[in-house]
Amino acid sequence: MSTAIETSIRRRDLVFGIAFITRLLLFQFSEVTDILASRVEVVTPITSFTRLTEGLYLFQNGVPPYDGGVFHQAPLLLAFFQPLSYLPDQFTSLIYILIDLLLAYLLSQISRIKQQLYKDLPRVDDIELIDDNKNEEEESSWVVAGLYLFNPFTIATCLSKSTITFTNLSIALGTFYSLKGNKIHGCFWIAMATYLSFYPLMLIIPITMLLVNSGKIMSRTPPQQESFSSSSSKSITISKKIEIAQCIILYIGWLAVLLLLSFILVESWDFLEATYGVILLLPDLTPNIGGIMAVFKSYPSIGDASFYLGFLPIYSEIVKYMRYNFFTTNIFLYSSLLAPIFYHLWIYAGSGNANFFYAITLVYSVGNIILLVDATFAMLRREFDVWNPKLRYCEVTQR
Amino acid sequence: MQQYSVRELHLTFTQGRWEYDKWGYPLSSSAGTGVELWAWLWKNENLDDNWKSLTNALSGLFCASLNFIDETKTVQPQLSFRPEGPYNDTELYDSAELRTGSLPHENVCTENLTPWIKLLPCKSTAGIASLVNGHELYNSNFHSMSINVRPVCQDSECTHQQLEILQTLSTVINPVRNKGVRDWSLSELYNRKILRVCPLANESNLLLIIPEEGDFEIIPEADQVIKGETINQNIAIYDLKKDPHNLQLSMKWNETQFTYDNQVILPQVFAHRYFSGYGEERGGIKVNIFNKSPDLTIPIIYYDVIPWYLKLYLHTLKVRINGVEVNSKSKDYPIKDLYYQPAMDRSRPAVIEALIHLPSNSITTLSILFDKVFLKYTEHPPDANRGFDVGSAVITVVSNKKDNDDGEKTEEYGFKIESPIRIYTETLLVSLPTPDFSMPYNVITLTCTVLALFFGSMFNLLTRQFVGLLTLNDEKINEEKQDGNKDVDRRNEEAEK
């Protein structure tokens, strides 16, 4: 048994090692990174490393970086990259690689915590084997990390030095600490993610729910087993309300601290309009793979997709219930193949027009939507099976 | 001028491009293709309104689209375009501000010429102005007309100032193109004659720059011939006041054909600017600035206004001298002072102003990269695929001479060589990525369809419940299977689902 754990740990090291070396090697081909850093699918005006460099250059030369239409990223990124600008480029690359590895590690940790939490929950017993086996747990967690690390979208995002990596890292850290029940860190990282790219604002609700239940997912035991007296349940709701308030105050407090620090750094509030204003009002019309994703998030990139695709394998039991896996995979494959071609036809060759690229972004969005809807379906369908074990082999329909 | 509190005003209409490397420096102030306006306005709370009103007033006066010089085209240069009237630095910067704007796409034609002529005291009926003939003017290789209004001192202490209006008209006509020889006469060139002199004029002189030596003949003889500015040149002066009637000036060379010799004395400083890169996503601007002087390091001010729809990346600014890149930290870095204003989307252009010391006998190349911005489809002009014009860059040669020594001397001959020499580069045409203009229809319909797909299927899932359909047959199978307890079968069936 101990040897089994050892082999799985060795495998994990192998996965991380290979991921590290692949990235390090690819960073040596400057043509590859340059192309990726300029692809509209990979970087957007709010995550582009070129623009960050420009912002940093202006900042270092005494020109207010937000007094212009180029730089739309958070001021603390400037503070982070300023010392790096004195070091050789390799250090920046190294930091991006390490962040990616850290992200993968966090995902595997999240996966393990999730398995621990789900242990006591009812499950579809005969397909989902109860594995108290440490080895299995270890094994599936490095599979999660591996699937994230070797997703081509992740590699492309890392090589492009897109600053969305920092947002993703903050979200992963936020989730990780919330699962651990650490309010201060959990709220800090979600505040950081919000600060970096605004949209994680929405995450404060699920994170608060996680924190308030302090990592214990309310076991959905049938109601008759709940034997709370009315007075104790009341006191619980009050203490819960206090906890919710704590989370929200912590979140707002951290956010205020981050914004104040930024203000001290750049000595004006211009950055608010230049960052969040741009995210909300979309003055920069550089095409992106958004298409209709723009409705849910402005300036999406494959970095977003790579991150949530990284979370999918954590719920391996849901994936088993999904109906269109093959279809979605194909959509992702062919849209990532055709998008660069159509973009080239429009912008460089001049033989296509904007409709070409638009159409392929539409296909990509449809792929995302189908994946999302399918995952929701799978989750509901699985729950139905969990609660109705007798109907397992019947035709099931929706009413 | 008073209504809009204008201190000094310079307006130039230009068609064509002055070819510095062939023609040398222009004799009178010239500008880049299109219309250029710059003015010093007195500081007050309405300064920006005044500037707007000024452009609109001039627009009406000269039938030009000057009203299109809005805030996206207005610039306040820090180093270029110093006033040409008398000023002292502290007083000027406290009390006045500079505004400039240019329209490189503007076509200059007779509707602009007529108001210009109307400002002359005798219009085009007398004096040299009677040579102005729209047909011949717009048939020339280059022409530029300008109006310069500036204050001048009335006494030595400069306590009284008066406004001076200087109107210039430059045109480049090439008789060799028509005839193959370089003989010319005034009536041929302009198809007009000078019949009388304007009675209001104090002076009316016609100057002719001629080579010192050569086998040629000028009819009639000049009233006076003096030594020219540069070697091998004389200036012949004809005083129209003396002999106003019917001046039939012509010049004949004793030769049957003419070929250009390539040994023209080049100006010391000139420049070319062009785009680099391809595709409609990004590109670069390159400027080659030549210094032909064999031993002088010449300080210049480079001034370039790049419209906001080209997003400059200042960190990509590179300087090469004779093809060798110069590091910004090195001692030989020619940019001594750099003023950069980043562009704001839809509200102001990017401005680069740099004090550059051009090493002797060198080519200094500046290059910078930019991204092309995707415009809203309503922001494209009707001829979207023609592209957008980028105005000339201006190179001001910083002269070390005292302004007065030079200025006064030349002024008495009726024209003034501007003490700062300004060199204008080519205007550029950039094509931006264009959408398909019928796209809003596609986008609205298709996007809404996909959105409906999302919301429809999501609500479908969330609002409806799963139910098992129990039939008799199913129950039997169910029982059988439970009896058999075949895990494998079940799993397979589940997977199929």
C-alpha cells in the first residue's frame, strides 16, 4: 500500500516535471511566444502582456499610465512587475510557469478536499465506488492537475504571459482557502481576483456559502433526521448571519485595502475608469473569442475556458453523466483550429471578412454553452439517481 | 482675432508634397499636405471654446472643413511651433497657449483660393497677384498658400504692437515637363500678365533667383542684381513700381534640350516617413532623418501626431543611426528630450515630440510599433476601404542664430525666410480593419438565437423535474436485473445513457 502511494506521488512529480520542462522549452522559442502573445483568442486588451509592458514603461518614465487608451490593468500588477523589469526576461517566464504549476497543485488539493467532503454523502453506489483508499484519492488528484497542465489552452495562455493567470490563481487560492474554512485568506484572494478583473465579484456569494458552512457541506439527510429544537435552530441562523456579515465585511475591507494601495501607487483614481470602466463599457473593440460570451463577460479569452475546464475533472462523477462529451470536444477542437485561420483570412489575406471570425466565435460560444448545459443536466440527473435508486433502470424523462 | 483672443495665427493650405531632397528648402513657409492651422491664444477660461469657434469661423471664411479639427485632432505641442512675433518666454507661457490641428485629407481647390485672394488689398486685379490663375495653379506639381497673422513691434521697446498679415503662395511649376527645355515666360507659366501695380502697395518687387553663370538670357534686364544667399546664386530684382506696364518677363537658355543634373545641392536635413508591417492588425512607423552636413551635429525637434486609432507602444521606440541600434542608456543616444502624450480613445491623439541631435553625415531612424484599433462601424467614413490619413510629421531645425540678424535682413526684399526651418514628411494612408457593414443584422439574429438556446435549455433543466417512466415491462427487467445482480451490465447501460 505504501509503495502504491509512493508510485502515485512519483507520478505526480513526473506530471509536474514534464509540464515544467515543456513550458520552459517552449518559452525558448520566442517566435511561438510572440505569436501567442498577439493572438486575439489568447490575449485581450485587459490581459495583454504587451500592454502591461507599455504601462510599466510609461509608469517608469513618469507618464501616468492610465492617462491614455493603452493600459487597462490593475495598478498592483505594475508594482509586481517593476522589480522584474530589471531582471532578464527568463525570470518573468519562470514566474508564469511556477504560477501555472501552483494553480495545478491547488486544483489537485481542491479535488482532494472535495473527495473528503463528499465521502459521507449519498452516492450512486454501484458506479461510484466508495474509495477510502488513499491511493485512489492521490491518483485522481494528480490526474486533475495533469489535465489542467496539459490542456493546450492552458499552455497557450501561460506562454502568452496573459495576466489572466493572476486572476485564475487568485480564484483558485480563494476557493482553496474557503474550503479549508480560512475566512481571512479566502476573502482576501477573492477580493484580489475581483480587484484584478472585476467579474469574480460574483464569486463572493458561493465563497461566503462555503465559508459559512465552514467546509462542511450540509449533508442532505432527509428532513425527519434533523432533530433541531426550534431554539437551537434560531441561534444557528443568528450565528450564520454573523458569519455571513463577517465574510462580506472582510471581502469589502480587503478590496478597499487593495484599491487604496493602488491609489498610493499611481497617485490618482484614474485607474478605476481605465480598468473597471473599460471592462464594463467596452470601448476597445479588438475582436475576441467572445461573440456572445460577451453577454456574460467582456473580453473573454481561452484562459477563462482553460481554468473552468480545469475544474471539470474534479467532478468526475458528473462527467460520467454528460451526454455530449464527444460533440463538445469536437466543437472545441475545430473552433480552435478554424479561429486562427478565419482571422488570418479577414485581417491579413483580405479574402474573408469579419463574418468569418464572428461565425467561429459563435461556434466556440455554442460549445461552451453546450458544455455548461450538459454539466447542469448531468448534475441534476445524477442527483435524481442518488435519491431514486429504484428508478435507476427505468426510462427517465423531464416533466 | 480679437473676438476669439488670438495672439498669433498660421493657416496653410497645401496640395502635393514639397520634395526636399530635390528642391531644397521652400522659400516661404510651407506645410504638409492638406490644411494646417496653429494659433497662440490668450489664456482665459474660454480658451477651448475660442479655439473651437476660431476653427469654425475660419472654416466658414475659407470654405474648408476646418471645423473637423475637434478635440481628437487638436494638439498642444510643447517644443514645436514657437510664435513668430516678438515674445519673451515667461510672459508668453503665462498668458498664452498653443493649439494646433491639421487635416491631411483636405483637398485644396478654388473655393479656398478665392477667399484667400479676397484678403489682398487689390484682389487679383493688380500687382503680382494678378498672376494667380486657378487653372494653372492647380495644374502645378505643388502649391501651398498660407495666411500668417502675428503681432509686430512698433517701437524699440515693443510697447505698441500691431498685427501683421503675411499671405504667401508657393507653387512649383515645371516647364521642362511641357516643353523639354527650361525656357519660360511669365505669360506661359501663369497664362496671365501683370498689367498694373496695386496703388496701395508700398513696394512691389519681383525677385528671380538665377545662377551666377550660365548661357542664358533674361528679357527684360533686371533693375538690380544682388548676390544670393548661397554660392553660385544671384537675385535679380524687378521693381514693378518703376515699370508697371506689361512686364513680359521671360528667360531663355541657349540649348535644345535639358536634362536634370543630379548634382543638386541637397538640403542638410530632410526626412522620409513610412509604414512598416503588413495586415490590418498591427504595424509600425519608421522615420529616416538625414543629416547631410559633413561636420555639424544638428539639433532638431521631431514632432509627430498619431491619431488615436493607431495605438502606439512607446516601449517599442527604437533609434538607429546608420542602421546600428543605439541603446537609450548609451551616451550617443540622440534623443535628448522626449515629450510623449499617450492617446485617449475617441478623445485625443498621441503626440511625440523629441529633441534629437543628428550626428553629422548620418541617417537617424526612429521606429515605433502600433496596434490598429477596431473602430465602431459608425466611425468609418463612407469610403471605409480607402483608409485613414495620418498627417505629416514636422521636423523643426533649431537654429543657433539670433532671430533678428537673419529675419530683418531678408524681410526688406518682400519675403521672409522663416528663422526656424520646418520640414514636413509625407502624409501616410493607413487601412484599418473594416467590418462587413451588413454585419449588425447577422450578429443580432445569430447571437440572439444562441442566447435563446442557452436560456431555453437552462431554464428547461432547472424548472422541470425528472420522473421515471415505469412500464410493466421495465419493472420486470428491473426485477430480473436485481436478481441477477450483474454490475457490469448495469454499468454499461448507465454509460450508454
